[in-house]
Amino acid sequence: MSRNRTLLFALSGALVLLACLDSPVLLPYPLLVLAVLRGWRLPRIGGAGTSLMLSMLLASLVLETGAWAHNYLRDAPEPALFHPQLIPDLVIAIGVYASWWLTWWWMLRRSGFTTLQVFLTSGLYGVLIEQQGRIFIAGLSTMPMGLLLWAFVALAYGATMALATFLVRERFDAQREMRWKLPLTWLLLFAMTFATSFVWGLVLQATDAIPPKKLPMREHPFW
């Protein structure tokens, strides 16, 4: 990366970090910038799949906790979360984030990806999947300002998966390039999200592990 690009990249991270004071859901992006500039790596723990699972767990924990804090700061009457309380929200989120781990574990073993490719593929997925497509529709109906809404969501999703894969990049050494790797990854993210969410939902329902939702959030923050 050239000196000018490095400075611009660092500046973008600093600006988004300031935005995190009001929108903590964006925290994965400044962490991604730091990881790239500092060359961070996750310590070797088990095989490549295990390392990616831990990395994805950490990155998605930052994202989901940030999303919860984003709604908590606004005392949202209808929080855009799996659950208004933090702990149940994180538990339910496992069903979605497991799909990210499985998708990237499968794809990274078969093809090389740049951090930018991971970011763009994941960001586009996020725009379409967030709130079951309502964000995409809201963006369309409010153009051109809708582009800012899409960019906000894409930044959060893209940075989360790019951070997770960057931290374990040396554990995957696929040399070949799959011709259709980007659309295949994108479609697989969708398919796996529905599959893992459905299965995990059945587990949670069978175990009655999730308490009823309680509002307002500020009176019942965690459970």
C-alpha cells in the first residue's frame, strides 16, 4: 500500500472511530484498519477452521454488542436486534454468525481472497440481509440518501468479516482462483444464514433458553 493510500486508510479509520461514539455498531471498521496497519494476527489455536471460528466469534461479538449499544443509546422503542436484552441477543446471534464462519471456512480452503474482496462481498450481503431485506427496500425508497443507509450497513458487515478473515489469513494458503468465487460466496452466505438460523432456532426453542422480550431497553439491558 502506498504512503498516500495508507494515510487515507488510517484517516478513514479515525473518522469512523469518532462516529462510533454515536454509532458503536461501526466499531469493526476501525479495528480492521488497525489490524491491517499493524499486521495483527490471531495466535495459532488448533487448525485453520478453529482459528477462523475464534476470529469470527470475536469480530461478530464486537459487531453485535455494538449493534445492541447503538439501539441502547437511542432507547429504541423497537430495537433492530434479535432480542432487546444483550445476553439473549448474543445467544440468538450465534445462529447467524455460525453461517459466516462456515461459509468463509469452506471458501478460503478453495480459493484465495483479498481483504477488499471479503469486505465488498460481505458488505453487499449485509445490505440485502439486514432486517430481512427492509434496509434494502428503505434505501431504494429514499434515494439518493438511501445510498448512505446502504453504505452504513455495508461498512459494518464488510468490516466484521474482513477483520475475522484478515486475522487468520496465514492459516489459509489456497493458491488457485475460483472463477465465480465472489457470487458463489455471496449466495452461500445467504443459504447458510437461513440454514444455521433455522437449526439454531429449533435448538433454542426446544431448550426454552431465551427469555421473553422486555421493553424499554434501558430498564432491562442485559436479561
